Amino acid sequence: MRFWHPLAALTWLATATVVAAPLSLQQIMNFQTLKDPVIADNGQWVAFVAQPDRGEPQGRVRSLGGTLWTVERGSDPLLSTDGAFALFERKAPLWERENTGKKKAAKLAVDSVLLNTKTGEQRVFEAVTKADFSSDGRYLVLQFKADDSDEEAKEPEGDESAIDTDKLGTRALLLDLRQGSELALNDVSHFALAREANVLVYSTSHGDGIANAVVRRQLDSGSDTVLWQRQDWGAASLSIDEAGQQVAMAVAYLKADQPHQLPHELWLASGAKPGNRVAMPQDGMLVTEHSKLHFSRDGQRLFVGRQLPLPEEEVIQEFGDNASLTDVDTLLSRTRLNVWHGDDPRIKPNEIKEYSKARKHNYVGVLHIEDQQFVQLADADLPDVEVADNGGYLLASSDRPYLKMISWAGFYRDWYLVNLHTGERRMLVTQAGSDDEPTLAPDDKAVAWYVRGRLYWHDIASGNSQLLSGGPKAGFADEDHDYPSPAPGYGFGPWLSDGNGVLVYDKFDIWRLDDGRLSQLTSGRQQQWQYRAIDTDPRAYSQDMATPLLVHGYNDFDKREGVYRLNLTSGALQAAQQGEYKLSFVAKAQDSDTLLFSKQRYDLYPDLLATDSKVSRLTAVSELGKQLDDLSWGQAQLVHWRSNDNRPLSGVVITPPGYQGDKPLPTLVYFYRFMSQRLNNFPQMALNHRPNFAQYVNDGYAIFLPDIRFEIGHPGQSSLSSMLPGVQKIIDLGIAKADAIGIQGHSWAGYQDAYLITQTDLFAAAVSGAPVSNMTSAYGGIRLGTGLTRQFQYESGQSRIGKTLMEAPHLYIENSPLFHVDRINTPLVIMFGDEDDAVPYSQGVELYMAMRRASKPVVMLQYEGEPHHLKQYPNKLDYSIKMKQFFDHYLKGAPAPTWWSEGVPYLKASPAE
């Protein structure tokens, strides 16, 4: 266990600190982060992306035997099941995309690169829109983007009845990777491959509408069967079952004047026989181009999404002559008005944000294929069904009763059990929090759920629900929940085989819940070990009782982690790996015993490690950690203290390479809520809205990441109560230089540091990103990203006031930095994107104007066109540079940057040629 001890400072004086070479901006920009790891089903090959913070990605493919291949500009890897081939996307060069602009860049063609992992040979396919391997990896299907010449060739000149170009098919290619042969497929609109068989199904859509069809191809034999064909019709969606035996399609007549909501027919084909139309209920619901089709894994059920009839969208009439300028109907058609009614379920900005999604919403029904019985499961009152492979029941939910109260109370749902054969609905729980989703047994035996501090078990056969008791004294509620809302539970683990119940978690331990009885499987609470099941196979119906369960462990006090094997019958817990690091499960091969993990510390890069289900030995797969070989790197340590109200707290201190405690360091405090769990995190090597820890540490700073615990109604003061003793702790340890401590936070932490400097002069400099400064005006503000009001954040969420503005205006004033600006003596930089989609940009303006009026040292950085987190890299770079200059000036005595000391006059930028 590694942590600071007060006496340690005495021993540090014996040696001098090693001076590290500062990290350059270019080193940070070029540093590669491992992303998107995938493993072949046979467990022998791994693909991933090495992504620099700024620049082009590198696709990499590595065998467990050591062979390594690199694909320049490769991203989004896909491996064949046998690992014989890898496919990467290759976008246009970054410089080209950025010169093109965001909207146009999204339309640029994306190529695919096929890599032969045996020979290293690479083949580039240009302008690919979709690609997939067959079930055994032998075949690859590629669909290509249409170009202008394709569309002109397919659409007869002057034919107004021709199919819309967006419904036309494009060129596709079928490759036999074993034989090296390929087959061109023309005018393909959609395709799908069976998961467990070498079967391809695709639809065609020609410009003249002739011979539009759905074709099933048995890949190994090369035989084709036309499942459906109809002139001037086309398929909007396709689905094939896992065994490749059944195909569902939604089809419609494409050439007529299209209504605003085009009804489609549902067709179903079995084997190589032509399909048949499925008779759907005449209940007003429609199969449309947005309908999603999905087979159950056993192929016995087809889930069909349908839509309710929708009102036609408004049409803006054009002015045709002088008379039309005063035509009332024409003028009113051009009115752009939104009516905000007090009883609207959603406020208008949120309704507008949800508009497109709502018009495409699928109300799920199920077709029982054997008897062709269709049962509608969802409707306007119960809109959401959780599609699963259960044979008898599914879970369904509705947030409709609570839409209006989202504005002040947050998100809630009612949950039901829906009978797949009759559509009958059984109410399970009302007003469950958004984080408390029930869990349904895969054998339809029971449902378990947590709501408002209580754990329930529902026996489906009897219809009886039982309130559980006999659990931990603290219950199953989140013990660290410090929001003015009901505490959520810790969730559920997998269901157990043979109807042996489900796993459920408290803060530390795993419990087995079966037939309403609780039994404890682990004993972590006394030593503060948190245990959670590792889901190595998301497709598994249940956890085999006879197979040891892999469990992740995390020590809440000293932050060690490990992986264990839990015998579900005896309860024996055996350590496989444990140490002073962060250990994370990444993936498991579908058809082998190979698993991928990563291990990291502040000074240990999280490379991929291969192992088996015993996790007894970890073997390196990737080697991006070699980037640290030529760099000096710091180290992270844990500290503990008590808040002003005597609550135990922890935090992380990161110090420069070789630091021996010979002198106090300029220190930067970065925080949000809980931070001590980051003790063993490798630092994010990026330039963004945060300080880059490695950059600061290698330049002689200490970084302090303290935990914060909040009191409802007094978030500002409770942040102060947690923060100040923690900072004093690292001063007393001789780490932090008392007159050279800065603080930086963003969003909720940006609010906190803006508030803190109204209450203390401890900090020599502060940077506040996107802070709320005036809770009274922010209370009714709109989050542009979601269209939701911010009221719920204060009454029940993160801002933790717990009362309305009308009930407790004094709390909103008490916790608002704006009303205490006269007390600020700390130089402050405010950063905002002027299109912030979470915190109103005006909050930064209010704080800036108040400090300016009070003659307080302040600069606001307004980044044009930016949302809550900076997206444009030049702005990220600029902010990172300015932040470092600012802290270097106040914490290290560097000259003041001109933008801080003198400001920057406005000068309009000229667009690039």
C-alpha cells in the first residue's frame, strides 16, 4: 500500500529531487492512446487503434504469437472470426477534413483497408459505406457510396416517376477471401449477414424500378434465391435470423407521390422459399421505413417496430407574385411560432430536441412465427419495450406520467411485465429512478428491482411481490448519494443457471437473491473491498453455477484492485491478480478461453494483456507503453484527511519524477466530486478543457485531486469544508508551497472554484471553466443540448439545493459566487464556449461583469461556436497554453502573458483561402 505519512517529509530531505525535462506540446499531441480494442473469436488476434491526441490514427493488428501489422490512418477495426483478416476504416487525411469544414467533412468518402494477417498484404477499397465479414470469416461484403455518375445512370432523364435517389441501391462487392475471387453486386440498397451461418441477404433498388428484389445467397454454394420481387417497390429494412433460415423485410411502393408517412408491408421468407406477406392488425399502427425488425436468437419470434400515424409537417408557401405578399394564408404559413403551454408534457425546447426521435419511435410488437400470431406490446401509454430472448415475458416502461416533472424532479419511469403471447400488462413498480431498471430472469421465473431504498422480488407464476429484508445494515442504496433525490441502488449482476436467482450488489458485497431469500457471497465490507461480477460474455443467458465467476475487486480505502474467482456454490473467493494498480477487463474471445485485460498506474501505460479464464498470468499484447521509455514520469500517492465537519476524505497527490520532498512545490488543485479512485489511473495525454497532469508535473508542479462530499442545501460551503483541510494537509506534508497553490475546474467544478475564491484567499490563482455564477438566473435556464430546463439540477440533482427558488431564495443567493464577488482577491480566468449546450453562456458573462464592476482581477476567454467542452483543436491548444501561462505567472513567478496583463483588442479573422 502506498500513501503519504506525515513523517515521510523528514526522510525526503536526505536526497534532492530529480529535475525532469518538461513535456512539449508536440510530445503531448503526438502521444498515442490505445482505443477500440477487438479480439477475434478464436482468440488469436487482437486489433486496436493507436490514436495521437492530434494527428492520424494507426490501426494495429497483433497475434498472441507476436506478429504485428500496422495500417496507416486505420480506425474502427473489425476482425474476421478466425483472425485471418482485419478491416479498418480510413478517413480522408485530417488536414483535408478540417480544411473542408465540419458539415462537408461528414460527407467525405471513407475507405476501407483489408489486411491479410498472414502476409501483411493490404488492399484499399474506396468510398465504403458498410462492410461485414461472414460468420466463419471466409467472406467479406462491402457496399460503396453512390457517386454522381451512378445516380445519373440509374435515374432515367425526364422521368418524374423515377425512384428518389436516396432510395436507390449502390454498388457492392462480395469477396471470397479464401479463394481470392470476387463478385460484383449492383444496385444494393441493404444487406445483412447471418450470425451463425454463411448466408447473405440483400435488397436491390434500380432507378427504373424494374427487377427490384430481395435475394438470399448461400455463400458456400454460391446459390441465389429471390425471396421477393416487385416492380417499382423496394425494401426499406431487412433482418435475417442467426441461423440464416428466415428473412424479414419491410417493403413499399416507391414511385407514387409519397405520403408524409409511407405505409410498408411486412414480408417473411423461410429458407430458400419465396416470402409471404404477413397480415398485420388493422389497428391504425403502421410499418414504415423507420421500422426495426429483429429476430429472437432461437428464430421463433420476430420483433417488429411500428409507428403511430403522425400529423403532416407544415409546408411553407412561397410568394408567387405581388398579390401573394398580402395573402393571409401564405403569410400565416410562413409564421414561425412555438406555443408554450403550462400543461405541456415537455417544455418546447425539449420537445423540439426530441421531435425527430419521437417521429421515428418504434412501438414494438412481436410476431410468433409458428402460428403467425402478432401481438402488439407497446403503444402510446406504454411506449418502451426491452427486447430480449425470453419466451414468455418482457419488461416494458413508460416515462409519460412524469414528463412534466422532469423539469424539477429529474427522470422517472413506471415498469411493467408484458406477456409476449397475450400482450397483457402487469404493473411492477411506479416512479422508479432512471438508474434503477428492473432485471428479468431469462427463464421467465422472476423479476427483481430496487426502488426508493427497497429491494423487491416478484414471482411471475404467482404474481406475488415480496419486499426483501436481511441484507446489509446499510441496505442496498448508494451510501455515497449526496443529492436531494432518492438514492439509487448498486444494481444487479447476472442471473444464475437452473433458476438459481440473481446476483445483487450493496456498496461492497455480492449477494445472491433467490425466491425472495438473500444470501451473502462475499465479505468485503470489513476490509472495504468492493466486489462486482465481470461480464465476460454479454450474450450469455445466465451464469453457470458450476463455473467460477470472475469478480473484480476494488479497495475503497487504499485503491488496490484485483481479479478473483468466486465459487458460487461454496462461496470461496480465490485471488487471481491483486496489486497497487487499476485492472480492467476489456474483452473475451467468443470461441476460446482468451481474455483481454489492461493494467495501469500513473506511471504504467494501460497496454492490453492476454490471459485465460484463470487469469493467473498476464501476457503483453500491445506495446504503447514504450512511449514512456524516453520520458521522465512522475508518481501518484494517496493522502487522507478529515473535513471540517469531521468526515474522512481521501485524495491523490501527483509529484514530479524522482521527487524526494526536498522542497515544497507549486501546486495545482483539480477536482469535481470523488477523485481518489483515480490514484492508479494513467493520465489522459491530451489537450482539452483540463490541465494535462503530465505536462504540469514534469514542469515541477504537484497536482492534487481531492474528494469532495456535499451537504444538501449548502454545496458551496461543503465543498469548502472538504477542500481546505485537504489542501492544508499537503501543505503540512511539505508538498505544496503555501503561497503558490492554484485551482482549476470545469462545469460543476468550475462553479465550485468560482465559489471557493469568494470564501478564501488560499489560492493564488484560479481558472473556472463554464461555471454557474448566479443560481437565481441559472435555475430557469435552458440546457441547449437537451432543451431541458435546469430546475431539476437544483431541486433534485447535482447543484443540491433541494428546494425551489421560491421556497428558499436565500440558499440560491448563499451558494452563488455572483453575490459574493466583493470578497474575491484571487485572480480569475473564466472560460466559456459561447454556444455552451449545458451551462448558459450568460453565466460567465454575469460573473465577468460583476468582477469587472468591482475592479477584481479577471479575464474571460470566449471561444466562438464552442459547446460545453471545447471541440475545435486550435481552441483546445490555445486554452491549454493560456492556462499554463496564467498558472506559471502566479505560481512560479513567470512574466505575465500579454493577454492577461493588457488584454487583446478585437480583430476579425479572415477565412483561410
